[in-house]
Amino acid sequence: MKSNFEITEVISALVEAHPKVFKGCTPEFSLSVPPGWGKLIDELCALLDLRCSEKQLQDIEIGKIGLESGALDVEIYCACELSEDLVEVIKAKLFALGTRSLFSCCICGVLVKGSQEAGATVLCKKHKKVKGQGGLQT
């Protein structure tokens, strides 16, 4: 049975879904990024697609997708001038996604209500049951 824990497949799907953002190139990413966070990265890509001009998208690069203190951390590089408003919108989105990642199921990305233990793997009710059955494959 194929594992759903392959972030590589998630990143490949994002590269294909957002050609203007990724320009066909796979960004550097950590294998420890949970596949459920693909939905969060997709939100960031959708924001960039929506708010950036064609020229800006040519000069923007998602350089790295990883973890920082257990939260989603995405580094964006830009070789062009962006308005202060756009920079603030992107920064706010990055902060919000990092925060939401701390409360998102690592497998499916659904938001899990309630407080989480620091450093704990976040799983929704459905995937907690799977984990208890001897593995995290779905």
C-alpha cells in the first residue's frame, strides 16, 4: 500500500498546479514537512497567483519549504520591487499559515480544534484512529 506521507508527491502536484509560481522548478523542501500542509502551501501559491502581476511572478521564487519550531516555514525570494501593501499581505499570509500549521492534521490538513501539546504530531479524529491501528497509511 502506498503511503500518503510522501511530501514529494504533494510538492510535485503544487508545482504542476501553480506553473506561474514555480515555473516548473521544484523548490528545496524538507522531507519532514507533513503532506497535510500541502493545502496551506497551496493557499500561499493561490495568493501569489492572484495578487502578483505576470512580471512579479517571473521574479518571485519560493526558495525553501520547511519547518521552523514545528511550524510551516516558507522562504520567498523576490528580485523585483513589490508594493509595501503586497509585502505586508504576503508576510501576513506566511504568518497565518505558519500558525495554522500548528493546528492542522499532518495527513489531511484539516484544522484540528483545541490546544495542542508543544511538538506533538497533530492528527484529526479520523487519522488518530488510523495511527492506533499500527500505522499512518490511509
